[in-house]
Amino acid sequence: MLRAPYKDTPELRQAIIDTCKEMNTRGINQGTSGNISARVGKRMIITPSGVPYDSMTPDMLVSIPLKGKGKNKGPYPPSTEWQFHQALLRSKPDMHAVVHAHPVHCTALSINRSEIPACHYMIAIFGGNTVPLADYALFGSQDLADHVTGAMASRHGCLMANHGAVVVGETLEKALWRMEELEVLARAFIVSQSIGTPHILSRGEIDEVLGAVANYGLKSS
């Protein structure tokens, strides 16, 4: 298991590929619609655009500067969503990984333009009393990067209108864990609405949880 801060090694690149495959195995992504990045010093490593995970090899991943006008390094173009990966890693120096996917229930809520309220105490692992909804913009655009980073200014995850979801993590493992928990929350919120009116926890109740979960899930980091 690799520990952050990361270095650009074949082991890290393989770990990114393995995390992509694990997303699909766990049913929180389909095909190549998801993408993953990790911070390596002043650069990030991100999955290439359109390459099936089963065909992906470590040398195919792309190295991109986090700041400035340095050149990308790699034989393939980066994921079309590289801009919000870069923006999130730049704005959150304590986070070392970004996971983006199209989980079905998260995506369904995003299509309805719905954030996830405090329907369960685990909402707190995303940093507040909601999982917010980032406004819609064309995939791969600077506007989308701006919307995502704005929605996640004080959060560790968000839904993306008519698109999917994105989370950050202190490690790759922590980011994958958050994405899976986000899809569980989305599914539970949708089911709860189908059988009645969800009871939403108060801000005070969530504030109590926030302190208790400060280090929740960090055993794997």
C-alpha cells in the first residue's frame, strides 16, 4: 500500500489503474467514464483519455504541471476532465487524489439538480451538512472546473449537474472510499424519498458528528 505524499513511480501509476478497475468492480463506474489523478510534488498523474482500464499500462498515464506552463508528459492526451482535477489539487494541498465517476444514483440526483442533504450522519465525511451540487457546464471545460472547485471549497465531494460526481482524498484509497460512500448516500436518499419524507438532521446534529469523524477511515491512508 502506497502512502502519500506520492512520488511518480510505476507503482503509483499501477495503483491509479487498479483503483480505476476497482471502481468498475464495485459498480460505482461504467466503462471508461471515470478518471483518477494523484498529486506528485508539483505535478499530477492522471489517466489518459478514452483508454479502457484493462488495456491501460503505467506508461500511458499523463503527467501534468499543477501550476505554470510546463508541458504535459505522456504518449496519450490526458482525461478530458484534467482541468477540474488540476484545480482541486491546487486548491486543496492536503488532498493527494481525485476520483471522478458516474455512479448511477449520484448521477440520477444530479440529473434532478438535487444536492444530498443531511439525510444520514455519514454526510459529515464530506466536510459539512450537505453534498453540494456543482452547476452544469460542458465536460472538460474551464467553466466546469470553476463550478466544481466552487462547490467543493469547503467539501470533500460534490455532485455535478447532469454529469456525475467527484471526490478528493488524502490517499487513493481514501478517495475511492469516499466515492463509494457517496453512492451509498445517494441511493439511500433516493429510496427514502420513495417510501415517505426523509427526516433531515439539523446543523447542530451534524456539527456533533463532524468532530467525531475527523479521522474516520484514515486507517487505510
